[in-house]
Amino acid sequence: MKLKLKTGVLADTLNATSVAALDKVLGGLPINDGYTYDKANPTKGWIAGQLGFVPVGLDPGNAGRIKLGNDPDNRIAERIVNMLEALIELMRRGELKALPNSAAPISPRDAVQRYFSLPRLDLIPGLNDDKATYQRARELARRVRVRVTGSKGQRALIFEDDGIGQAPSRLHSTILSLGGDNKNKERYLIGMWGQGGSSAFAASQATWIVSRRAPQLGDSEDGVAWTVVREIEPTDDRRSYYAYLAASPNGEVPYIEASAAKEVGLDHGTRIGHLGFDLGTLDPYKLYQALNHVLPNPVLPFEIFTKTTGTPDVCWGMGYLLSRLTAAKKTDLDKRFEQIRVATKEHGE
């Protein structure tokens, strides 16, 4: 069952960096607050033409799995990995459209070498000052962006990629699936079970998701998939669960016309806003250092915006930073370790 939202909803959602701003968007939508998902009978209480919250993965017992990851930097890294995969998948699907019988890359790095002509990032500085390779990598970094906004308690993390995106009819079986097997046959992708990125829901007071499938592929209807994810605490069950706004009890999300995407510059790709994100003890202004450690040698670089100046830092991974290190540049390291004396039986120290 398809349900179209007004075009203005897209811009309002993309500009929502607080829970209050998102609630204002939701206040103008036809939401059936009385609907409670029943796995045995999902259509019970559903009202056609309205939105209702259904569990992520259509599993009312999903809270335990979603809350498994407890480190904020790991939750953020999982989202970034998904975005890097989206760039690779766009190129692979384009390749299949032109050459249906082409063999798939055997690994993520093989895919990056084939589609973007890039070696491992830590090897780039050693390519005889190959500025063209560096510039190509730098341009790719602009297609994957992490933005940190707001103050403590109302922190928002916005993830933006210019990758393959998802059609409204597929969002519930990809980004909103949980433990699905949509990646396990693609050796050129990094993740496999579609679980890791969902852990960020547990650190957020609310999450909005918009996505547009790359129209040049021509493999699905054009339009923007839209939804909001929240933790639901049912009155008749002690277990909470994470649910998203759907247009039908089978989980398909509502859509917004493609014309609205053009107005906000969403040619293709996915945008996810985690609002009220709990960073724990992680300093948002040191997220650059944290992510370089958590993703020590990513297959592609990415941008992170943590400053008010609007100037991004590029995360290349610690492998890249270390490979550039010389005796004159040893202070470039964000962590330094003193020499440690090790005891041995022969020398006693």
C-alpha cells in the first residue's frame, strides 16, 4: 500500500536536528497513535491512509539485539561502513547494467581498486607523490559525510552518503531489516547481516531516515523513502522495542515525490539523522581521532564536520596517518607512548 507525503516534509525533515523539530514535522502527518503491532495479526487496528509504528525487522523483540553495541564510536563507525558500501554498491549495479555477466569483485578492496582506481589508503602517500590518486580519493571523501550538531543532551549526528540509496518499496527490507541476509552473497561488501547500523537507534531519542535510489539505474520506481524510528513502550508488555513509521502493516514506508529531492539536492543516496544522540564520555570534537582509530584503514576516506566553521576533517584512518609519519612529523600522532623496559631472564630487565 503506497502512501505519498507532501513534498515539504522532505526539507523539514532534513533540517530537523532536534527532537522538538522532528515532532513538529510529525504533528502534520496522519499518524494512527492507537495502532499497536501484533505479529500474529499485523492488520488488526490498522487504518488505511494513515501511518503506524511497526517494529524494526518486524520483530517486537528487537530491543535486545539493537542494544547489543554500547560504544558510541562503534555505533557511529557501523553507520559509516554502511555509507562506504553504498558507494561501492552503486558502482557494482551500474557495472551489471552495462555488463550483466561481469564477475563481482572478490573483496571490498578489490571493488575499490576496480571502480575507483584506489589502492589501500595507507599506500597512497608512497605512490611517488601521485597527486592524481590523492585528489581522486579526496573527491570520494566528499560523498560520505558525518555532521555533529547541537549541544550536550541535544546532540544530533547526521549521516549523508551519495551512494546507491533505496527505493520506498525496499527500505524496510534493507536499512530497516534486522538480521536479514541481503548482503551475505556480496563478497565486495563489508557487512553481512544488516545489524550493525541499527545499534545507533539505541543511542538516539529519535531517528529520521530518507533515501532515494539512484534513478540512473532504472531498477525501481523513483521517489524518496521516508520514515522515523523511535523506541516504543507498549502498555500491555514489559518489553520495549524499536519501531518505525510505516505506510502499511507489512512494513513498507511512505514516499515523497522525486521532485522534492531535486529541490534539496538529493540526487541519490541516503540521509540519516540520529537526534538526541548519547555520545557517553566521547568528546564530539575529538570524534575525528576516535574514528581514525576505530576505522584504522577504511576502504574509502570520509568527511566529518564537528566545527562551527563548516570546514570538514577528512578521516583516512590511522594506517594512512602512520604511513605519512616521518621523524620530523612524529608530533602528528594524536597519541604518543613512552618506551617500556621489558624484563628478560638474560638481562633482568
